[in-house]
Amino acid sequence: METVYDFFNHSISIRNQQIFLPILEEKQVELHIKREDEIHPFVSGNKFRKLKYNLQEAKNQGYKTLLTFGGAFSNHILATAVAGKILGFKTIGIIRGDELAKDLQQTILDNPTLQKAHENGMIFEFVSRESYRTKTSEYFLEQLSAKFGNFYLIPEGGTNELAIQGCKEILSSKDSIFNYICCAVGTGGTISGLINASENHQKVIGFPALKGDFLRSEIEKYTKKTNWSLLTNFHFGGYAKYNATLIRFINDFKNETKVLLDPIYTAKMIYGLLEIIKNDGFQKGSKILAIHTGGLQGIQGVNQKLHKNNEEIIH
């Protein structure tokens, strides 16, 4: 069995892949993608970074069980299940949507994310959407403790102070050459770590994958720096929403660059970034680093829905 140290501190060398597209040459802007998606098939990108210090803390405190929250297609749920199995933890996933429990066998069969998490030993507790909204309340957590015993709690999406510490490590000294650092934003943890790790001459730009203005206040909980902004026009309708334009963009981008993007987070960021470049939003000579935060396992579930609707799938 791998130890926490072995899994999270093995030597990882993350490459920055330069992207070559006609629009970049025309606008004289340099774009690189940090390939955090290549860390691990299921515990990749920001999920690896967020879990790193949380699982070390769980180990140090003597916990045997990890408990966390997520939707039925959550990258975080699967990453926790896989990392937990590697490191010898029991894992429990509190999943939004009690209707999924009515035929659990069929749910697991139909859902590749839950199927893989189940294969890695995760125990599921399906709760109503109404109950799920109270998941941080003392009463809700007391109920979970009564049912499951002692556990190390990891928040939905994995974001907490320890996660921010891990996400700071996405940037290295070699990344100081870039003027802009860009990333997709879900719960705000990844961008908070990037902001804290950024240098004074750098601007960090976040592309929220969901609607709403609450993210700004969430990020401000974790950083005092002000060299960042959020561009909120590229969520494609909200969290886990996508359309034929985005799917076609993912396939075209893969054909042109050999980089596969996920439709929930990174594709929206890169789409938005290229739109801004087209509209002269960056000065000539700008060097941009975009963070690929992984999440590619979710494509299988998205393709199931697209195929069912006779729509173009992600290749």
C-alpha cells in the first residue's frame, strides 16, 4: 500500500505546453497550458492539489474514514474515492439527489463516475436536494456522525485552508515569465491558491463555470491580494451546462492542439480566453498560462447524455 508521502510527494514534473493557433499568431499573444491533467487518471489537476494536505492531516490525526459531498458526476467524489483507496482510507460520499437511491444498482450502472467510485470502495449516502443544502449545519453533521462514526470531513469540492495550500503548489518559479495566470473557477479554492502564489507583476483571471456573484466573497476569504478578476460571461448557462457550440469547440481544439478539455470547467475557460484574445483583450507580447485542472473522467457521462439525444459527442 502506498503511503500519503509516496502518493502525494512522488516526483511530478508538470509540463507547460505551448499552444499554436492562427489567432494567437495574428494577435501576437503566447498561450501555454499547464498540464495538471496528466498527474493521475482520476486524482488529477486541482483535485490532487486539494486532497494532498487534507489527506496528510487525516493521516496525522489518526482518522480511518474520509467523508465528503458532491453531485452524481463530481470529479471530487471520484478523486476522493480513488485517493482514499490508494492510501487505505474508508470513504463515504454524501451525494445530492435521493431519487438516485431508488434503484442503486441501475444508478451505478448508468453513471460512470459513481461506478468508478463504487469500485474503489466508496459508500454512498443519497440525500434530498433540500437536505443537501443544509450539509454544513451542525445538525446535519451530527446525524452523519451518529450513522457513520468518526470521520475526517472534506468539504464539497475539497476547498478549505489546506486545499488552498496545495493549490499554491500549482505554480513554480519557472512560471514567473507569464503575465497572466488563468483558471476555471468552481468553489474558488484553486484560484485562491494561484492568487496567493502569484507574483506582483502577474494578473490572475478566473472563469467561473457557474452563475452567481457569490464567488468573489468566497475567494476573499482565502486571499488578501487584489491582482485578480473574474470573467463571468462564459459559463454557458451555469454549472454542468453546455451546448453544441462548446462541444464542437472541444473537438476542434483537440484536433488542432492534441489537448482534450473537459466541458464543465477547462473548455469554458479556454473558449473564453480565446474570445478575449480575438477581441484584443490582451496586449501584443502577452504571455498567458492557463491551468488544465483535469476532470476528463467526466466526459464519459457527458457523452452518454449527448449520445442519447443524438448530438455530437466529445472525441
